[in-house]
Amino acid sequence: MSIQFKALTFGYTESGKPLFSDFSAEFEKEKVTILTGASGCGKSTLLYLAAGIYPHGGGFLQNGSVTVENVSPEPLPPKERCLLAGMMFQNPELQFCMDTVKNELVFCLENICTSPKSMEKAIDQALDFCEIRHLKDRTLLSLSGGERQKVMLACITALRPKWILLDEPFANIDNEAAGAIARKLKELHQTFHMGILAVDHRLDNWLSIADEVRVLENGALLPGAINPASFDGKFLESHGIITPGHSYGPKLPPPEPGETVLELKGVSLSYGKQDILKNVTASFRRGIIYAVVGESGCGKSSLFGALSGLHKYRGTILFQGNDLKKRRKKLSGRMGFVTQNPQDQFVGGTVRQEILTSLKGNPKAADISEEILRGIRLWRYRDVSPYLLSQGQQRRLGVAALMAYDCHALICDEPTYAQDRNNTIAIMESLCQQARLRHAALIFSTHDRQLAKDYADEILQLKGGMLHALPKPGM
């Protein structure tokens, strides 16, 4: 049994050049297969077609067919389609419908007409399998990225589809959480005989469970499957894939430390009775690049939310000597942010307008916007709505819009998540070069320890609600 694409011609416009032309491929259920390749090559599109989301939800299937277990998923009603192929997205927030973990599972089981009598048992079995029974009554908003992905896995476990399709499922969670989910996926594959097809730019979290790696390039699969136990790192890197232990090769001028621009004094933050930040004290200087690392749920996004004004906090945050609680509006524009969900920040109708908004009043705005968009490989999408971009492309646009401001501090929450190697390097080189050029403080969070080693001047670990400085060689 398998997923088959036969003579597929598919594109996002009726008249433009198709993304796939006469594409054929087969993925066997007996193997855990990782589909990789450069950003924008069509990996996620293949998953959406296999899940039956496309062409019903987007794009144009001009020719050919897609079958899962010899069945075409697209015309099936939702309750039959989800039993054929269940999908995990990069961002689980985009597919949750309810408020609590239990209610989300109830919603999933109701959609396949599970009887009320057997529903409670099915929920507990799924939660126990994923080892998250303790999260049963928690609100989804209160969970970390890793916990949310485990909840999504529990939903799939409860539904028991024939195939699991995964689109960058580890993009914004730490290696420990990713490893735990990978082991559960392997168990689902072996115990319940579920097929697994996953898209990812990184291989490190898959090496222990994958049977084969396939590379997609220019609308076609490269010949032959790659054995995860003996891959050629240089070959994969040449195709935009991030491989374990390989440096990004940063090219940055040395830092020139300046005065303190941002200072935290006894900053604490809580969600209900849970303390997230505990009396955090730290200072950040202009001209220095800082990486903030830590496991999923440790509070990195909450810390950045306190800096941006999204979260209430106790203590004092000073920006250029001004208390942010009292002077935030007057300091607008001097501190730039990119959140984990950059689509929440978009204000322009097109990709180019998003950059031009940041350059308002600059007489060279047209030329600068083109230079920025070409630098992050989005110029071809300049007249497209930001909301029609992929999540990875939206992230690049959010970073680009930030770089267009004349900021004294640049704060980025996971700026490179879901990016291939080439785009990761392009984003970090642009951010770091701008920070050096403007003599600004750059503070970015990441789960990629190699990225932190390569690009940061100083590395801070958030653990137990507090920030601790780490020596770079000892990471």
C-alpha cells in the first residue's frame, strides 16, 4: 500500500507555470520516509494533495491523479478523509478548534461519529500513549509548542488514520521534545501500521526512525533514496538541507560593544499560578548579537512578549534608560520585533507594501524595498498578499520588514524556523549585518544550537525562569 502521484500537473494559478508538471512518485507504507529539499520546491504541496486539502482548498489540478491506499482523498467527505490521512502542520495553532485538550479530542472523535460511551476511554488511551494525561484539562493556549504538538499527535492517535503526514512538525520545538515525538511516531508506525511521510529541512530529529530520505528539486524527485545512516552531508547541504553538526559558515565583522540599550531588573511573569519568569535581571549592549536558548515552554516567547508589551510583567524594563511601562509609545520604532507568528503583524496588502510601510518617508524606499526582497528571495512574490505566502515565506517577510526600520534593538523570536539552509543563512546574515551596520543589539531565540554558536556573540539560556550566560565553546 502506498501514496501515489501519477503524471501530476498542479499549480497555484490556472494560466501560470505549474509547480509540478507530469510528476510521478510513490511512497511506501512500510517505510518512514522524509521528503526534503529547498524552500519553495513543493514539498508541502504534495502533503496537502495527499491529505485531500488541495485542490479543493487551493490550486489547480490540471492533470494526473493522487491516491492514498488506492483511494483519491480529495472527493471524500471530511470524516472519511481524516481516517485515510491525518496531517500535522508546522503550527498546531492553525488546526486546533477548541479551548482545552479534552475538548479538542472530543471534537476530533465526534467528527468520525464515535459513540459517547466509548469516547472517554479513547481520549484517555490517546493521552496515555502520548504520555500527556496530565494535560487533559489544560487550555491549549497555556501549552508550550512541544506540548501542543503532542496534543496534535494524540488527536491523530485517537483517529487512527492509515497515514500520518507531517509538515515540519519540529520547526519550533526543542530537540528533546522533538525526539519524544519522533519515538511516538515510530511506535505508531510499528504498532498500528500507520504510514509516515514527513517534510522537513532538518534531518537530525529523524535519523533514529527514518527508513529513507527523498530529495525534491525543480518539481521532480532526485533518483534513488538516501539511507539516513550514511548520508552525504555536503550533497544534502548543496540542496538546501540542514545537516547535523555542520557550521553555517557565518561571515560577520567583529563586534564593537557599545552602551547598554536594554536592561531588565527583577522581571517576573506568571500565567495564573504558574511562574514563567522569575526575577530576571540582564542587560544588552548595542553592537552585540545575543542568542536566547532553552527547551520548549521555558518562557522565551513570554520574555519577548514582555519586551513587546504583549504580556504584563512585574519588575522594570529600561530601554535607553526609559521605563517601557511609562514610555513605550514614545519609544515606538526604536525597538523592532518579529514574533513566532509574523502574520499577526502584517499591515500591507502586498509583500512589497509590507516593506514600503516600514520605509515610509524614505526617498529611496522603492530601491531599498527591492534590494531587501531580493536578498531574502521574495521579490518574485512582491505583488502577492502576505497571507498567501507559506509560513516560511511569511517568516522571511516579517524579518525583512523589521530590517527596514531604523531600530536600536532588533528582537526576533525564532527568526529561522521552518527555513532551509540557504534561507537560514540569508536571514541570519542580513539580520546580523544590519545589527553591525546600525550598531544595534540583536536578540534572537532559537532551538538550533549550531545557529547560536555560529552567529551569537553571547549566548543566554532561559532555565527555571531565569537567564544564565553560557560559554560558547561549552554548549
